[in-house]
Amino acid sequence: MDEGVVVRRGGPADAEAIRALVEAAYTKWIPLIGRLPTPMQADYATSVGVHRFDLLRAGADLAALIETQAEGDHLLIVNVAVHPAFQGRGLGTRLLGLAEDIAAEAGLARLRLYTNKKYVANLRLYASLGYRVEREALYDGPGRTRDDDITVHMVKEIPGIGLPAA
């Protein structure tokens, strides 16, 4: 990929940089959904001790991140965020590919993620990468003020994982 682009695991020392990146990436969605997006409500000082964070740096800049957590038979993609200055370069797609590798290495047969129904471009991207809608539900987190605040739960099966031995 691009020279100077490096992915590394995040840790406690990265919590503030993670929070700043998430704020930059998600602020544009506030007017559309009428509340703070879920990732902007997280306590990253705590999350870095509970979830896996993979940070993508472009030179000296934190350009993107993916936050994941193994849950039963799947890997939950808690958050994918790309700084606006780096959007449109395939960094989010690269990190989603990394999530597939993480799941496969752990022997997990599927990936799950969730997003807001109004994030149409994100829904299109996930569908193009093989995710399918599993279900939709009214957003049940803090700040909901609208009845059209819908969370879309998506799933992707990882080929070859969890298949019975021949």
C-alpha cells in the first residue's frame, strides 16, 4: 500500500488520540441523526483495555482505526473510523480486511457490525464487501430523539472457517 502507512496495535497511551480521531470522523453525522453517534459516546480510556484497537498511521498522523471484540462465534467490529483528511483512500476497507484476518486467525466464522440506517454510503460499502443485513432495530442507546433512528445489524461469513472436516 502507500509508503509510510503502518498498522499497529493500540494501547492505553493512545486513548486520547483515538477519541480525537473518532470525534473528527463522526461529527459530520450529528445533524443527520440528531444525536452524538455511538462511537462519540465511548470512554476510550476504558475501551482500550477491553477491546482490540488497530491503528493505521500515515506518516506521523493517526489516519484510521478499527476497534474489535471477539464474542462467541464472531468478531464484532465495534468501530471503524477514518479521519476526514484521509477518507476516500481505501483505509477503512483495508482495516475491514484486517478484521477478517483477525477473525480467521481466531477461528471465528463470521464478522458482525452495526451502523445507522441513515449512513447510506457506509451501508453500500459494507454490502460491496460481502456484509448482509441481519436485522434492523430502533436505536436503544442514549440520546435517541427520533423514531427513525434505526440501527442496522450486518453480518459477513468468513469462507472456510467453521466448516466440518472432510
